[in-house]
Amino acid sequence: MSKQSKSSNNWATPVDGIAEAEAPKTKQSAEKAETEAAKVTAPEKVVVNNPPPQPNYPSYRVLPGKPISLSDFDPNGSEHYKKKKDVEAELEKHRNRISKLQERLYAENQRSLLIVLQAMDTGGKDGTIKNVFSGVNPQGCQVWSFKKPSAEETSHDFLWRYHYRAPQRGMITIFNRSHYEDVLIVRVHNLVSEDVWRKRYHTINEFEQMLTFNNITVVKFYLHISKDEQKRRLESRLENPDKRWKFSSSDIQERRLWADYQLAFEEAINNCSTDYAPWYVVPANNKWYRNLVIARTLADTLEAMNPQYPPAEEDLEKIVISD
């Protein structure tokens, strides 16, 4: 990462800035909640018998206080997997796990899961949703895509429209783009001053901490593609009449800002990857590998959450259904 990006940030965890006036019992309670949340957001420590898991998703997790550079992650990476056919059975296994665990989460109706997907244009957010969650009951899963904010949304604080869409108990909610747009696009396009967007890192951390305290597990994925791969995908959209609806001339304008976006993503990830709401930088040039990594991560996360069916009414065995 550039000297500029490192020097302009404090890689402290969110609790470091909390007012000294907090009572010791308040701090202890918050720290306990964060510790419990961190057990779920490092699920391989709970559910994997012989670590590292395959695929090795913990290797893509960004650890708090250890800033990364996106250039250190190979967007073509796929470990020992060579092609789509190699992962089909494994991917299906993890999709089935997600489906079964989601049913338990919905029935339990006590906790929820928020999944954040961010990427450069053509990064694969839609494809991830389609291929990872194909077996999930729509009744227990919601997807929200955040476009340019409306007049009403801009009249509120920047988190208002995202908090409104946070998952209800029992739900899996996917943010296709998210509250991180307010430290990404607004920064790259100079829509607000640096003094405004830089303070938002801390606000985002506190927002995600608040969600955690309300039994919402937060997991965030940056789908990491190369600039060459983006070019190939944009060309594919132009060449295929069935995909041209996805293409916008603004994609070309945004592509010219590639380096600015990479720096903005790096700083957002480094400032906002916490033990209780981690970021994963997932190699995404190979769509099939991307899907496998995310599916395994989420299946293990749900298993670590260990949702349970609620107890049945007593004496059900005595009930006789009349003819």
C-alpha cells in the first residue's frame, strides 16, 4: 500500500475510541459480546476438525490491525482447484448446508445473518447471489441493492437507508453494494470532503458493532478481480445481445478511476475489518472458485451460529387429528 494511504489512517479497533466515561461494567459487557461474536466470525475454529478448511477461506480474512494491500492478493488464485468441474460437487454440498441451516435460523427466529458484497463493476455480486443462494428458501432470505440515494435518503444520516434494511430475526439478508459506498464512490468522485468520509469509517464500525449486539452476524466479502478481467467481462457484455442491458457507458468512466477505487477499497477494508464483522478479500477472476469460497465460508458461519428449532408444544403425542 502507498505511504499516503498508510499515513492517513489509524488502524485501531473501534473500541479504542470509545469515551473513557463508560462504566467498567458497560465496557465488560460490550467486550463479552464482541468475544462471542468473534467465535462465529472465525467459524473454522469451531466447526473444522482438521484445519485449514478446504478451500482455505481464513487465508482471505483481513485481520484487525494488520493492513493489507489488494495487490498482495492474486485475483486468479484458486488453490489446488483447477476448473469448474473440480468444485461442482463440493459447491452443491455447501449450498445444501446453507439451505438446511437457513431453515433452522428462520425457525429459531432469534438471530440473523447480514452478508455484504462489494466489488468493482463486473466483479460478480449478482452471480454470487445467484450461484451461492440458489437453494435457499426465499421466505427466509432478502437481497437489497443500493443505487443512488433518493432525496429522502440524502436528507437523513448516511446510514439511515442501510439500517432500515438490516435483517429481521431469523433472516439472511444480502447487501448488493452497501453502506461502504459512502466511503467509496463519494470519495472517488469528491461528492463529500475528506473530513466527512474519513470519519465514516469509525461510524461504520460502531454501526456494525451495534448490529452484532443485536444478534446480527455480519460477514463482508470483497470480490477481487483484475483490471484485465474487468475488460474481458465488459467486452463480453457488449458482444452478447442478451447481456447488453447490463452495460452502461458510465462503466467506462468508472474504469478510468480504477486506481482510485482500489485505494478506496483498501482503506475501507483496513479500517473496517474487525473480529466481529470481518472482511474477506476473495479471488474472483474464476467465478466457480469465488462461489466455492463464499459458500463454504457462509455454511461454516451458519454452523458456528448453530441455530436450533424451537421446542414443540408439550403433549403433542396425545393429539389425535379427527377425520
